Amino acid sequence: MRIMMSSFFLAFCLQVVSLASLPQQEVATNAELGALFQASLDQVGQGKRMEFEDLWVRALLRRYPELHWYAQAGIAASQEGEARKRPDSFSVRAFGEYYPEFDRTLMVLKCYFLIQSGTQRAYEVFVAPQKESPLTREHFDRLHARLYGLISDEGNSGAFVRDAFLAALVLGDVGKIDAVHVWMERYGIKDLDHDVFYGSIMERPEAREAFPSFANLSPDAQALLVKTANLGHWGHITHLEGGFSMFEPLKASGILETDYDAFVFESLVHSCDVAGAGGHRNTSGSVVYSDNTFLTLESVYFTCSLLADKDERFAYYYYLGMRAGGVGLAVNGGLSEVLGRLAAMLRLYDATEGEIIEEAARAWSPEQRALVLKMLSVSGASRLPETPTYMPAALVNMLNNPGLGATKEVRLREVVVLGVPWLSAVLEDSERMLASGAVDASIPLNLNEAAGQLKGDPLLVKRNMWRIDPNTGSVSFTKKL
């Protein structure tokens, strides 16, 4: 297969010293990639797993040149959780240096191949790092069957879907790369959110065809990527980060009525993306895709399917009710909406946690309570023109920091008592800036930098000193107002 390269891609390659050490071989087909991956699985416990897995990684690098782009500086990594340099990191093994987003993307691909394999050994590798609520074999089999139904030669969609899956997983995070943002400005693409950025690329023929991994797809595979690129921001929906507008693109697409298989395809792309989200910390299996995560995403996908004959408001409250009900709470307006959204943002799953956040909310002063209701109720969420990003990351980093308390229960209470009023104040500040014209309405509030700072010191929220960059929407803590 001939790889089509832009001059920009060639410039990228020149920055990656280890490219010269890669053996010059034919580009592997996806069937051959699957065989290489299965060979690495067969070596689990035999002493040569990494050696075979490295062959698979090298084959991926030859087939999907954009993977090299994740192995460089200038990439906006998520600040949720701790990135860990390990000798077994994909990037360390491939390049001798640690690149968290390369590791994450390779883990996404590994999870896809594990689900595709569907064997007992693949299941064991997939759940190996999971300590709480590991994914059950039944639910792993359900993912495998759903994927196999789309990619098998006997399936209605045909074998081209395999190519579309891998290209979508490789290209999905290119919006995190600073240099790609500079490159795409020539096509008028300036979105800051990386998921929206990817969708904008797929909307513009001249932009999407500049990426080798897209250009080399068959017309059917290309059409599938374009059709499914702008159905919605799954992370925002899962964690209830915004208002009714989160469901509008999927509703407007009509895809639930006209091509349900395409919706299933996109949901599986997202599932693989979530499964690999901890790849910058652990490359053995999926850290994130526990049984709780599986059940949560199943509820998201089912809720979205209701849009075939229900409106966005119905879907929103249906899913909000499911998340609140999961922690023993009912949604009846006001504070209950806020608590349901917090349950989604903080990944809470049992009634004890629901009791903790309900009790902690009573510690707010009347002024804090009024502000929280104003900004974090469903009506507050729906007022902002763009859904804020990384709100859950800020709260989760507080929750995971021992500096906030010795136990998760204590930390959860402190997140609600301290973190939620702070978050509400930031949202109100953003709303004021929008009203005054100090920030463009198309720029979403971005809490990724603040989330990184909260990993180090969760009590920064007590200082009441932060700034919102009017050019990027980035929120950060400051020493002075």
C-alpha cells in the first residue's frame, strides 16, 4: 500500500530520531496487524510478550504515520490522574523517551484489538489492572459481539469498517497536538476542544484528505468517518458537563433512524477511547473500563437511542435521573439536579456516596447555595453557549488527593464543601466575561490547567484566586488577582 504524505507530515517525521531505526518493511494490512497482536497474546506468560507486542507497535507506526506525531513535545495532555514513566511504556520501548499521549493512543488501539480478539486470554489482559468493579466476562463478550457484528466479513457493513475503526482511533486525538492546530488554520479550523477539532477536520474535504491515514481509506470507510464525526461529545454527555445542547448534533443527524449501525460504530469507537484512557499510567490492560464504566456507557448509549423519537430535554432528564438514581437520589428540580450532575462528574455509583454529597451540600452558606443552584442546575448548564471542558477532571483530581483527607469519604465531602462552590464561582465569572464581550462566545471554558494544579494542591480552591484567559478560556490559579 502506498502511503500518501503531506510536506507537513514529512516535517513531523524529521523530528522523530528513532524513525531511522525502524526496519523498512511492507505496510501491514489490518488482518496482519490482528495476527501480530494475537501472537503477542499467545506469548502472555511465556516471556516474550513484549518482544511480540513491539513488533505489533512497529507495524502500527508504519501503517499509521500520524502515530509519530504523538511522540513529541507540544501536546496538550489531560491533567486528570498521574502520568507515569515506566520502562514498559509503549513510547519508552519505541523511542527511548516518555510521551504520555502516544502511550494513551497505543493503549486505545490495544483495547480495540483485545475486544476484537474476544478470547479468555484477551479478557484477562484487558481487566488485569482493574482493582474495583472489574469488567465481567459477560460484558466483555457483549462488547466483542457488538464489534464483531460490524467488522466480520459476514456483517452488513463489510470488512471496510475495520479500517475505519483504526483510522478513527489513530486520528481522534490529533487536536491535542499544537503543531496540527497551526497546520489546520490554513483550512479555517481553529477549535480549541480536541474532539470538536477532529469533527471540524472531518467536515472539510481538503483538511481530512491531508491526513495519510484518512486518505488511504476506501471511499466507504471515509464516508463512515465523515458521517459519525459530529454526532456529539460523548465525554460531555457521560459526565453531564453541559445542557440540552449536548444532544442536539445526534438528534439533528437523523442517524438513529437512517443508519443505526453507524451509531453503533461511533459508540464502539468511544468505548475503545475510554478503555485506553489510562494508557499513560499503565500499558498492561484497561485501567478505566471497569464494570461500572461499562454500565455507565451502556446507559449513555441507550439514552442517546431514545432521540429517535424523543427530544433533547427528555433525553437529558432521563439520563440525569439514571445517574442520580444510581446513588440513591431522585431528581425533582433545584438541588437534586446539581447532585445528579455531581454524581456523573465524580463517577459515583452507590447510595452511600449519594448520602455523603447530599449531606455535604448542607454545609454551604446561603450565598454559596444560591450560586451553586444558579450555575450548576440544568438551567445554568444550558445558559452557557459552549459546554465547559475538564470540569470533572478538576473535581476528580481533588477527590483523589490525600491532602484533602485520609479516606475517600472524607475527600468526597470536602470536594462538595470546597470544590463545588469554587467551580460555581468560576462559571459565574465566565458568564460575566461572556456578557461583557471580554471573551468570544465560541471559546469554551477550559479547566484542564486548573485540574493539573489541583493534583498538587487541592486547597487552592480556598484561596479564591484564579484567572480565565480570554484568548483560550483556560482557567488557572494565580498568586495575585
